Amino acid sequence: MTVATARSPAATGAPPGGPSRRGVLRWLLPLAPSLVLLAIFLAGPILWSVYIAFTNETLTGSASVNSQFVGFANFIRLFGDPNFLNSFLLTFVFVIGSAVIGQNTLGLVIALLQRGRGRVTRSVVNGVVIAAWVMPEIVAAACWFSFLAEDGTLNTVLGVSQEWLYTAPMVAVILANVWRGTAFSMLVYSAALSEVPADLVEAAAVDGAGPVRRLVHITLPLIRRSIMANLMLITLQTLAAFGLIYALTGGGPGTASQTTPLYMYEQAFRYFEIGYGSAIALVLLVIGALFSLVYLRLIKVEDA
């Protein structure tokens, strides 16, 4: 008869209460190639961008060869630059109009209208809305250009001759981004609404609560976490929007629709000031992080 004997952590080489070094290596070694690739192609460019934001790096001229560390000079120049301040204001208007009001509200409305509808109706609506979402930005911009051009569909229907991309460029890019991005909010809210207990809503209806009261006092409080999560995600997506605006208006006319990502691109790749463009990108990154912290804080307050 054999008796199993327990081996002490010291005998196995494992520290008390923790995994052995061999066990850690067994899990770490298969991940090593991925970690190296992430370090090279993700962390590396990010750290390099942070570094050159504090230099006078350019793509042409002497600074492209012998760049110098200039400290906070780029950021001092940035916050005294009227063009940057204008782009920041336009970015704020774009985020509020497109994400917070447009995509968020329209996605919730579509999700609410689909509740209780037949499978065919939901499939058709979802297909139409999602088709705009999966469409490449360049194609979406081409569609809206054809719609808003002087000889486009909108002027033909209204019977007028108006250059909408010149007279109201921010309205044009906001509507285009709402049209393209609403599907994400719709899917988030459709999933959240499916978790709302139907018997609770029916009980409120029996007690005499109308549709608006049921929405305000029952539905919205139950999906508040989904609302905050959706707002955070679409805000970050909209804050970094570039392709749609660049293809639709190019930031014009003049700087009338030049949001911060477009201004960053102009400084870095049209005027070749990589250091200054990286400083703009770093500020934009900090702004996105602040938005995320605000939303996460609101979620924690709701849970408290």
C-alpha cells in the first residue's frame, strides 16, 4: 500500500501561496511573441509620438535630421494658436451634435420603436441602419456629397439651388456622421431594452402610467449603465473622426469644418511639422481620456 505524501512548496521550488516559476514561464512563453509585437507596433509608436511632441521634429529641413528637445514650447504655441482653438470648438460642436445628441438619441428612438414589432420589421430596419454603419467612410462621404451637392438629390427634391457643403458644412458633416454611426447605439440599446422586465412595464401601464412616464421612470433608469457606456464609446469614436470629414469637406470651406484631427493632419503632413502635430495628437488623447473618466465616474455614481 502506497501513501501519497504532500510535497512542500520549498521542495517544489514554488513560493508559499503562489505559482511556481516554471508555471509562470509555461503561461508567459506562448504569449511572448504577441507581447513583443505589441511592444514594437503599439507601445513603441505611442511612446515615440509622446517624445517627439516635445521636440521640433519636422519631415523636411534641418530639424528632420537634427531635431531638438524644446520642452513645452509646442504646447505653449498650441494654446495660443487661434486655428487650434477654432478646431477644438468645432470638435466640441461635432461631438455634442453628432454623438451625444444625434447618434445617442436616434439610436434609442429606433430601438424603442422596434420593441414589440415583428421579426420581419426588425430585420428590415436593422438591415437598413446597419448597412450605413458598415459602409466605408469614403463611400459614405461620396453618398452624402451626391445628396448635398448643388446638383444633388436634396436640391432636386426641394427645387432650390444651394451649396449646402459651403453654407452649412458643420451641419452636413454632423448629419452624415449621425447617419453612418447610429447603428452602434441602436444595437446597444436594443440589447439593453431586451433585459427590461416586460411584467414591470405592463404593471406600470395597468397602474395608469403613460408611455412617457414608463420611459422616464422605468425604462431609462434600468438601462442607465448602457446609456453611459454607449455615450463613452461613441464620444471617443466621434472625437477621433477623420475620414468622413476629410472626404466630405476637407475641413473647408477655409477652416469652417476643420476639427482637431484634421488640423493635426494638416500641421503634421501638409506643413511637415511632426513635433507640433504630435503635440496636438497628445492633447486630443488627453481630452479623450478625460471624457472617459467623466463617464466612468457617472457610472460609479449611479451604482452608489
